[in-house]
Amino acid sequence: MEEKANILESLLGRAEEYGKTSLELFKLKALDKTLGVVSSIISRTVAFVFIFTFFLMGTIGVAYLLGDVLGKLWYGFFIVAAFYGIIGFVLYFFLNDRIKRLVSDFLIKQVYK
């Protein structure tokens, strides 16, 4: 009888260790996925900031150039603003669903990578 009790205690001890190990493994996997997604988003955000700054400076330069050519500086800025307004309108009303799908697909790929 004592032998069966020792076997049962040993089995319960191993089951407890297995449960703790499985929980720790789950935590580590979740942390790995979370850090992968966060690091990918941060690196893409940094790249986006530099690209945005490049385009902003280029846009200001084009606005000054157009203003100089047209004779009034503010003409150039209004033309550039209208250009971006048209692009924003097209993106919002015609490509909004596609952009949402691309972002969600990106996040899903990062999670299941």
C-alpha cells in the first residue's frame, strides 16, 4: 500500500512540475511574440519618421519653387496643399478598406511568425 502511495505522490509531483513548466513555456512564447511585434512596429515607425521628414522637406521645397515660378509664395503652398488634399480624399474614400486589410494582415503575420 505504501508503495502505491509513493508512486501516486511521485506522479502528482511530476504532473505539478509539468504544469509549471508548461505555464513558463507559454509565458516565454507569448513574450517572444509580443516583443517581435513591438520591435517590428518600432523599427518601421522610425523608418517612417525619416521618410516622412524627407517628403516634408521636399514638399516645402516644391511649394517654394512653385511660389517663385508663379510670382506669389502662397500660390505654391496652396497648390501643394490641394495635391495632398486630393491624395487624402482618394485614400480615405477609395482605399480605406484595403489599407485596413493590409495593416491587419501585417499584424497577423508578425504574431504568427
